[in-house]
Amino acid sequence: MRESGAFRLMRLAADALAHHAVQMLREYSGKLYGSRVVGLIGPGNNGGDGLYAMASLAKRGVRCTAVLLDERAHPEALKAFGRAGGRSSAATYLPELLEDCDLLIDAVYGTGVRPGVVLPEIPRGVPVLACDLPSGVNADTGAVAPTVIAADRTVSFGALKTGLVVGPGHLVSGQINVVDIGLRETLPAPEAWVVQGDDLELLLNRSSDWRVSGQHKYQRGVLGLFAGSPRYPGAAVLTARAAASSGLGLLRTMVPDQVAPAMAGAVPEAVPLSSQELTALLTHSRRNDRESAKRIGAWAVGPGLEDTPENRQTLAQILAADTPCVVDAGALGMLEPGENHQLRILTPHTGELHSLLSKAGVRVSATDIAEDPVRWARWAAVAYDCVILLKGSATICTAPDGYTLIVHAATPDLATAGSGDVLTGLLGTLVAATKFPAKVSDANPLHRVTDIAACGALIHAHAGALAALEGTLSAVDLLRALPRAARDLGL
């Protein structure tokens, strides 16, 4: 029974792989009968999947050649492939075979890849279909081997592997298609969830009191912004403009005197906040936690902020409050690890995460973080008792207990100066519009914060995709696209 069950799973996987191979052949070569497919076949079940898939293709008139990279090819699958008219070849003939190849099926290792593996080099221009995982991708972390075989499409069996959506892995996986082959009942609980456009409403509805369309501006959210410096005046302005463009009710700004004129010109609706007013406001909030026009619902701190004694003192006041806080850029370097009572989103990129972990006594290199970003984002979430939003081509939002959401940037053009400042303003708006309970309920409040962080990353990514339609984008282009992006996703 066990063998027949394994055989059934392999045939289901092979059928799915063959189906996508047919689609790609028609897309890339415009034909099926007479087209040429080369399969890279490894020693395990992944190779068996590839052989059975090519046997199916051979029966439909496709000229299939299996390049056996290991003498331990799946015996039953190899026999079926031969009976269907397929032929086998040694790896030494691969370059010649690829010269006249319409599709390459990568069925070498899948989840069985080992460190130090050396894989054949595939010329550009040869379409590649990966079986379960591109060979050379670590299924758990997304780390890739130097000789990884980049795919145009990946057919993942049973469930979406984490390595396909984080780290370098998602950059070499192409279009990902998940196929259910009957493994769902035996799979462990997911370690992370991928967030897509139609998930925004679901995530916001987890915070049932989240509302943008309140009766007046204070119900739409009041955000305090502490940012900017004479050296980086634009960061504060970009953050403020992003908040104002994404549905915020009222913005209170604390910026240096040298930045104030630029802020007033670019964001005239913002209301300045002095140090004396901040002290009075925080005192008022501690004495009376009822909703009022004077109370700030959330803080966004750090864009363009310089590390000075005065800024450290002001930041300490804000971080000591009960008000939720988005912490970015310059403020990250002033944080200390440890438990805290404040709901926080930290928004580091890889280099900033490395600094945060180093301060917490965690020895890790930037390369380690890039190769296993989920793991190290979770370490930081625990060390700083907060939600970590790790920026990158795949944005990772994680809570200290491991609850993780992953958002893919829709365009590499988002890697531009000021893009992170725009994200901070957007996040500030979303957090300010969320009314968190005064007492901890059965639901983990940091899960709700993680949901909000993922919503911000999702809108930000969609805005980037819209702006990129007009060409290479800047942070200002991103700002202009924010309202439409939010509307498209149902905000």
C-alpha cells in the first residue's frame, strides 16, 4: 500500500508537471507535436516526477531527451519513459542538446539539494520549468547555490515552499504554481503566509474597529511624526506626504526648525508639534486615556533623524508612551533590545537588521540574513519584543511568536531612495486608524500589528507597480500612486 500510494503521488505530480510543460511549449514555441524537451534528471523522486512527465509528453509527439545526472535514476519511471519513446543521454551532451531545445525540465534535486552542489549551466534563452523547486534553492530558507538553475515557472507540489517566496529563492523561481496532490492532511501547519492583493480586506477586518471613514478627522486617525534633520530634510517631508496621501485624519509633526519651512510648503495640512506640547500631550495621555482631539493615536519616528542627545530624549518620551509606534531609519539605531509595553513596528532593511541583532548580542552576518531572512527577522522580533517588517524584494512581517506574513514587491524599482520613508508614513496612517484594546484580549495584539504591517507593505508594493508603468520610479512617483493603490486594493 505504501508503494502504491507513493506511486500515485508521483503520477499526480508528473501529470501536473506535464500540464505546465504543454502550456509553456505552446507559449514559447507555438507548438506541441515535434517540439523538443530536455529533462535534467536527478537520483530521487524529483527525477521520477520529471521522467513520468516526459513520458506523458512523448506520447503526445514531443521529442524528449532525459539527461541523467546520476546513475541512480528512478528505475520504474525510467522504464516508463523508455516505453513511451523517450531517449536518454549523458550529461556530456547537454550543451549540444540545449542548442535545439524548446523547453528544459529541471527535475534534479527539488527539496533534496545539498550544500556545495554543482549544477549544469543553462544558457539564457532556454525556457526552464522547475519540478517542485528550482535545483539549487533551499526549500526552507530561500538560499541558493552559486550554480542554481533559474526557472521561468515552478510547479510546487502539495504546498508553497518557504524558499520559493523569500531570499534569493523567489528571484529565481519565476511564475509559481502550487498543485494539491493529496498531501494536505499530512502537512504540518504553515510557518508563514504569503499576502496578496485580495487579502487586504481580510487582514484589516481582523481589526474589526479599523475604519478610515470615521465621522470626523480624529476618528480617521491622528499620527505624530518625529523625523528629519538639516542633513536629511526630504525624509520627513516624504513620510508626511505619504501619511497625508493615504487617508490620515490629522498629522502632527515634530521636525527641526530648518525643516519646518519645507514641511509647511509640501504638507500644509500638517500641524506642528513643539517639545513643550509633546510633554503636555504625553502627560495628558497618561492621566486620561479617553479619546480626545489632543491625543495622538500612533507615532512614526526615525526618517532622516540624527542621533543627538536631544533626539534621544524626545524619542525616549515617545517610546515610553502607550501609543503604538512605527520605528524606522535613524530611530532604529537608538533602540535598545528588551521587553516593552508599547506596540511597535520596526522597519529595517538587511543592514539595519544586522545592526539591531548585533546590539542584542546575536552574532550573524549580513550574508546570513540574506540567506535566511525569516529566521533572523524572528530573532529580532523576539529580541526587541515587537513586530519586524524586514524590507526587501520580499517583505517579511513577523511577530515575536513566529506569526509571519510575506509580501512581494511588485517591482524592483521600489529599491530607490525615499521609498522606505513613504512606507513609514503609510504604516503610520494604518496604525493610527486602528484602535487597539486597552487590555490584552485572547487575541495576540502583535498579530494585529503584523496584519497592519503587511497591509502597508502590500499597498506600498502595488503603488510601486502602478508608478513603474510610467517608467523608472522615484519616491515622489510612488507618493502620487498611493491613493489609487489604496483604492484598488479596497482600502
